[in-house]
Amino acid sequence: MIIIISLFVIAAVMGLIMLVQIFSNKKPDKILAYSHGLFAATSIGLLLFQVLSGEDDKLVNLLMFVFVALIGFYMFYREFYSKQTISRQSEVPKAVVLVHALSAVIAFTLLIIGYLN
């Protein structure tokens, strides 16, 4: 569980850097976005493995992180792969970024609380 938490912390730091970039009206760096997604996806995969191994108490955490990941996939696609890159319409709404970030904080907090209990 320490590995999962550590990987989520690394992903969170990368996410915080991207959050600052976005709210400074700068496009997030692709390498940072890829790395953030890789660390988060690895953590979710390890969490899935724990749930499939019989640790049902982590199922809610897993589902919350999957929700956060789906928002992340949407933002990544819209920011980096939208066909409308010439216009600013491909920009992700900042409200979506905030929902993603706050959902991740809530999911991580619940994971930590579950770990400490």
C-alpha cells in the first residue's frame, strides 16, 4: 500500500504543476501530462490488483480514482488531440480541471484514511 500511496503522491505533485500551468494560461507540457497519467494509472492498476485479491474495503477508493481518471482522459484528449487545435476551443474548461483536482484530493484523502484505520 505504501507503493500505491507513493505513486499517487508523485502523480499529485505533477498534477499540481499542471494545475498552476493551466491557471497561468499556459498549455501543460505533454511529457508532464504523460508522466502524470502513467503514475496515476499504475497506482490505479495496483489498487485494482488489491481489490481483486480480496481487499473489498478499497473498492470505493478504486471507483473514485477511476472516476478521476475518466475526467483526466477527457482533459488529455481535449487538450492534446482535439482536431480544433488552431482555435482555443480545444482548451479544457477550468471548471473541469478543478473537478478533476478536487475529486483526486477527496479520493486520495479517503485512501489515506482507510490505510490509517
